[in-house]
Amino acid sequence: SCSSSSSSSPEESDNLFDLVVLALAPAQTALLLNQSGHDEALDIVRVAQNSPLQACFAAMLLLDTLPPLLTDVGGVFVQNSILSWISVDETKPGREREAEKRGGHTVLVHASPAWSETKVEESSDDVLREMLAALNVACATDIKPLQATIVLWKDAFPTVDNQQHFVADPQRRLVAIGDWLSGNKVQGAWKSGFEAAKYVFKYDCDVEGNSNRRRPKVKLLQE
């Protein structure tokens, strides 16, 4: 059972929710706790402050034809390049007909975190131009996308290999989750939420000694 509230005072929140779950980037987690007067939640703040994330530029390209390197593969890790990952959207489950629908092949290109960090302040056009040049080198062909979009994820890749999955402060009824606590893959984000959910549903919600246990009411704060 999950409850939510659009606005309430701290006193009202104490009555409405048993736990607050923070699904935020580590810097935001530490900042929120500090600004809300919960900086004494030392375990969560300490782990968050020691788990910085690196940026990642992601370019989404629409191609009329796939280069040979990307034919019959789902994705490619790139080495010795400013790029780190290239994937073909239509190879993902349930997207087999995406090329037909979109009139071309959708390709996702990730720049490496280290390189992305050096380009955060540069224009998107300049970054995209460099990524396309690197893609041409990686694919050994001249790629001219029909469409191209680029996005900067400022909080993308963990620099610390945390495997604790979540951090809890039972006294202050706070739980922090995120892929930064469980690796930087999709399965890490799922694992973090799953392990935290098991903790939440074991949480002691007895009220004034009442032996009838109930599911906790949870407030989820996320980006």
C-alpha cells in the first residue's frame, strides 16, 4: 500500500506516513536531508556524499540503413573512443517493428562518462558533432542521420561500486534507494527497489502496542 500527498506540514506528515523513501540521485539526497534539517541521518548522508555520479551524453539517431557493425547485433561496447555504447532500438523485446513504424533505424549512442564530464558546459551541437565523428570511426563508415537528438544526463554513472542496495535510518523513518546503491545497470535500480521493498514491508507498524499489524504507509520522493 502506497500513500502520497501533494502538500502537508512536517507535523501532518508524521501522522500520514510511516516511512519516507528517497529515490533521488545521491547529491540530491544529501542536499534534501541537509536542507530539511535531517542532516543528522548520518548513514544516508555519508553514503550519498561519498557516491558521486558522472555525466553521460546520449544521442538518439534515426538512420535510413544500419552500418555493417550494427547489423544483426543488439549493442556494441566501444573501446579507445569517446563513445562507450551503441545500441539498436529495434532489437529490444517488443520493438521489432520500430524501424517500419519510424521510417528508419533508431540507434542510441552513449559517450563515455569521463569524456562527457569534460563537455558538460559545451553546446549540444558541438558535442553531437564530435560524437557523430567518433561513431563514423567506430563503424568505419560515413553516417548521416535523418534525425538526431542529444541529451545530457548529469547524474548517470556511479563512481563507487556500492552493493548495499539501500540505506535506512529507522529512527528517522527514512530509506534511500537508487541504482547508485546497487550498480549502474537497470537491474541495479530494480534490485535496490526490491530489497528496499522487503525492508519496508517488514517495518514494525504496530500502533500503541496494537498486535494487529498493518502495511506501512509510504511517501515516495523521486525525480
